[in-house]
Amino acid sequence: MKYTVSGVCSRSVEFDIEDGIVKNVVFEGGCNGNTKGIAKLVEGMDANEVIHRLRGTTCGRKGTSCPDQLALALEKAMRG
């Protein structure tokens, strides 16, 4: 799934969910090291656990962040 993010430096995030497990997360743009780190940390995790852990994370004065946007994207994907 490709999700266009908003309110953050990255432009989009792509990922797969197989049997509820997050795989192949790739952010387009954003802070390269941070987004690669997030992708590695969530690889193989249950999507609901990722949502629970990352939802509501902010970046500076922004009301969102790349991790929060990933959580929103996962929520959307899980709803189908």
C-alpha cells in the first residue's frame, strides 16, 4: 500500500501487511536515518502493535510525525 502523508517532511510511505504483520516499509523523503530506523524497528511486528506504539507521536511543534503518519496509514489499511 502507498499512503500519501501530510504535515511531515516525507512525501509518502509504502508497506505491506501480510497476515497482520508489517513488512517492507519504505518512506519517500523525510529524515533518511530516522525513517530507515522506523522501518527496521517495525519490520515483522503486528500492525496493531505498531499503531498502538506510534499513534500520536509528534515532531517538534507539528501535531504529527513520520511514525504517526505510518500508524495512520496502517489503520487505514487494516480497515480495508
